Amino acid sequence: MKETVIAVYDIGKTNKKIVLFNKDFKIVSEIEEKFSEIPDDDGFECDDIERIELWIKESLTRLVHSDKYDLKAVNFTTYGATLVYLDENGKRLTPVYNYLKPLDEKISESLYKRHGGRDEFCRRTASPALGMLNSGLQPLWLKASKPSVFAKIRHILHFPQYLSYLITGKIYSEHTSIGCHTALWDFDNMDYHPWIKIYGLNLPSPVPVETLNEVTFEGKKILVGIGIHDSSSSLAPYFLSSEGKFLLISTGTWCINMNPFNTEKLTSHQLDMDCLCYMSITRQPVKSSRLFLGHLHETALKEICSHFGKPDDYYKKIKADKQLSAFLKSKFAGKKVFFQTGPYSRDLKEYIDMYEFSTFEEAYYQLMNELGDLTIEAINLILPQADETENIYLTGGFSKNELFQNVISFAYPEKSVYTSEIANGSALGAALVVSGSKSRLSLGLTRCTI
């Protein structure tokens, strides 16, 4: 007998996956693909959208005809800050431009000037000024650089909704994609910002992220979701299954701190410190802060390993040591060895004096103390004055680091700090959204102790 499954296409910048979940939301299959980037029409690297389109359609065809699985539903979760432009016949007009492409500042400054200045515009849209990462500015760049192409646009879709469109042919927008530092959404009025109409952008009115379409694909009826932004999708399992209010600290190359329970509006100071708002599946703002944690860790670690002659993965052997922790806190009280001094400074020193340390262990412990302090600084930016969050969930690579766990636990003694192991959290969130399930799931929690 075939096993009933939900398929989720989880599209990251590096890896593309198809994850199959059974009725209990357990992963029964995970297939990962890597597609090399290609140059766009300006020579800048971007995702190979033609290969992605072909892969989705071919893999979905195989799944529909599978002897092992009975496909019930499909959904899509992708990285944000990416738009797709369609002509009057519904054909894609351009490559999928990379959000790292440079943006002429004259384009953004002109927009800011017309709408209250940069600080007010960024505050109102909960979007730090990030160039093409503010995906709403991408059509303005296209209009300025390729006016003949821009003139042919009839529909503009965010990446998750475009992938859904490939199967359904339906044009949609939804709040999680609009709300992620796009500069499109007016968080004061919870609607598109007035500039959208002024500039004549044809954006669909947003619908609930749970919207489904029944389609017949290769002779089989399946339900197809409209897609969801990956950061918001990763929150979905916690909304369903967490007891009490929580913070989610998602660690990796970037540390993304998300507070779905802070209703205060973003301040100019928070925006300057790289804070922003996502939007949850419940269409509420999620105040967030970011830290380039994994990159900073990797850069400093190379210097430690080089100085002490250790392999790159030696740090994984280090366990929490209360005596060493106390010694270092006493020795370096109020002093930074790795990072420049000053509030909210996140830059490594040009010269790091490794002779401050007798052993690799001392140096690595101090690095984690300083990185932990930077993380705490970033977390505190998204805590309201009347903070009612009870739990902190640590996910990703640093959630397995005992030293990182200890720094976070020590800083918030009034909260319960847990590591949470959810395999393919973004994909699971997308599956939950398309299923409509209200069942509580295991969050894979382990309480952190100091």
C-alpha cells in the first residue's frame, strides 16, 4: 500500500531539496540537489532558474507516478528578496536576479526622499536599507536599467509564489514573502506602502498563506500551496507546538533572532543595528535581529588554529569548563581580545594578540564568550520593555556548542533555554501550512543547564 505524503520543495541559495513528510510529519524521503549558478544578462551570478523549473516539473512527475508514495499535497519554501516578472502571456521575462547585485543608490535615495526620508521610510517598512535585498527596489532598478523589459511586465511574483505558479498557473502574493525586508509593506497600516501605486507596480493583493488550489497534474488531483518565505516557515512548528511565548535563535552563517511577541514598532536605532521585521503565518510582525555569527566564528577560528597548530575541527572537542570560564571572565573583565571595543561593534580586530592565551582552549573559550556577548546584544535589541517571553529555542549549528549554550543560558536566568532539533524546519513549516494540521509536534527540545 502506498504511503500518503506531502512534498515540500525547499529552495535555498546553495541547496535545493525535495522533502517528503508522512501523515505524522516524519520525513520519509529527502533528496538534495545542487545547481551551479550561471551569469545573468549582465554577467552577474544568479540561480539557474530554467534548471530549477525543469527539475521541479520532472521530479513532481516522478512523484505522481511513484509506486511507493501517494502524493496528497505540495508546497514551496524559498529564500526571500527575489522577484520574478511575467509578461501578458504569463511567461517569465528575465533571469532570477541575485539580491547581491549592486543597486545604484540614486534609485533608493529618490524613493526615500519622496516618502519622508530614509529613516522614516525604513522604519515604516521595517526594512533596513539593504540595496537589492530590499526586493521592492528591484523593479525600480529594472525600470532604470532595462526599460523595454520593464514595459512588458504584467505580474510580479515573489519566488515562492512563482514556483507554485509553475504548477497552478495562479497569481498570488502572501504576507510572509512581502514582509521580509522588501520595502513593500507599510507596517504602520498593515498594507502595501503607498509608493507601490505611485510607481505603478502590479502586485497581487495578499491572501492567507494557507490558501490552496486543487490541480490535476499528470492525471492526478493534488493540493498545491502558494509558497512561503523560509524564515517565517521555520517559525511555524513553534507556533503550533510551543508552550508559552518564545524567542527563536536560528544559528549558522547568520544568527537570526526572531521574536514573534514584540508588538513595539521598530526604532531608527534598531534599524541602524540591522533589525527588521518578518511576518508570521498569522500575519503578525516578527521583530528580528541579525548577526554574522558563523562568518565571524570561522574567521577568528582560523587564526586560533594557525597560532596553536590545530586542525580546523579541533574546537568540536572542547567541553564546557566552569573553572576556565571563571578564570577568563576574571582575566578579561570588560576587555575584548577578538573584537573591537565600543557598543554594537561587530568587527574583528585587525591584529588579534594570541599571546594573551596559553592554550587553544583558552583562546577558543574567550572567542565564544565574546561571540556570545554579541549575540546577547543582538537578542536584547528585539526584547520589548515588558518582555513576557518564557522560552528561548536555539537551533542550527551553534545550538550544539556547549560554550554557546552556556553564555545564552547565563544571560537569561529567568527564561528556559532549550536546544531544538527539528530536521528541515523550514520544509516542515511549509508542510504544516499546506496540511492545515493543528496537531502538536515534538520540537526535539533539550533543556540547557549552566
